[in-house]
Amino acid sequence: MEIILTCSVAVTAFIATNLDDMFILIYFFTRNEFNKGSIVVGQYIGISILILISMLAYFFKFIIPPSYIALLGIFPIAIGLNHLCKFKKNSSHNLSNKINYTNKKDIVHDNSSLSIMNILKVATVTFSNGGDNIGVYAPLFASLSISQIFLTSTTFLVMVGIWCIISYIMVINKIIGYKLQEYGNIILPFVLIIIGIGVLTSGGSIFPFKV
């Protein structure tokens, strides 16, 4: 039961913090100069760095009282409210202006080996866009046990692969892309707010147990 709950929270947190990252992936997948492998590897490197930085919050709970650690829940709430405000401001815009879709036949990636430079470009953009990730992952990791952190991190890494696949599908299927963006922008800010409230009201743990 606790494994399912931990994985569910991890998947929810990942989706809530990486919707905008999906559109960055879409951009890279539509660029001919970026090999698909370079994009995937760069994405993994960028997300992994964000996860490692967020993990540092786990050690803070040994020197900071849990009640203060729980205050980190303010950050997911603030991020969720910020996304909600942005959505309201942009709701009048046509969704087609946000994503530059192309037909499958227009997507031509080079077949060369992985480019170190392109990997670094994708990793840098992913990391630079990860302020929201750290703001959510840090309080989440601070409230978990070591085993839960391992399971959550593993889930995040699995989700990176799934995210790359979905992003590529969105590039070649604009109907799916429109739906994911339309409903995601509405639902995910509230998910972030709920995660933040869970951290705030738990006194340092969103779980009533330890694995």
C-alpha cells in the first residue's frame, strides 16, 4: 500500500512540475540538428541534477525541526498559484499559438552519433527551467524516508522516459497535444497546491508511516 502511495505522489509531483518541460522537449524534437538520443540523454541529465539538489533537503531535517521543514510546503502552493494566475491570463489565447506542431513527415533528425554539445544544451535548458521542480521536490524529499526517496527518484527517472515519448507523440499528433495542454493547465496548479498543503499540515511528512 505504501509503495503504491509513494509512487502515486511521485508521479503526480513529476507531472505537476514538468508540464512546461514537455513543451521544451517538443521544441527540441522539432529541431533537425538535435538527435533524438541527445535529447533524451540531455533530459535525463538535467532532471537528475535537479533531483540530486532536491535530495539535500532530506539531510536538513536532522538539524532543523520538522515543523520548520513543513513550512517548505509554502513553495509548491506558491508555484501552483503562480501557474493558475498565468493560465487565467493566457486563457484567451489560442492554444495553437503555444505549440508549434509539425507533421510527422517534416520531422527529420540526423542519424549521427550522440552530440555532446547538444546533450549539454538540452541538459542546461532542462536544469535552468527546473526552479519549480526544486521548489516541489525539496519539501517532498524532506518529508520522506531513505527508502521512499529511492522509490520516488526511481519513479521520476521512469517518468522522464515516458515524458520524452509523450512529447514526441505530441509533435506528430496535435490533437493529443491540444488536449494535454488544455486540461493539464487547468488541473496541475491545483495538484501543486494540494501537495503543498499536505506538507504544511503534516508537520514534516505527507505520509502517516515510514517504509
